[in-house]
Amino acid sequence: MGRLIKAVLVLVVLGFAGLVGYAYLADLSPDSAEVKVPVTLNAD
């Protein structure tokens, strides 16, 4: 039972390290674009 807990703990640590590495190394910046939308106001 101790081996199973140790294996799960190692997998959790490796998964967390992989997630952190992906967050730092991956290009997570969004694409930016200018959007122009005409707006009609009801000015009476």
C-alpha cells in the first residue's frame, strides 16, 4: 500500500511540474486585433 501512495505522489508532482513547465514555455498570449463597430445612439 505504501508503494501505491508513493507512486501516486510521484505522478502528482510530475504532473504539476509538467503543468508549470508548459505554462512558462508555451506561447499563451492571445491574438490581438482592432475591432471597429459602429454604434447608433438614440439622441432625441
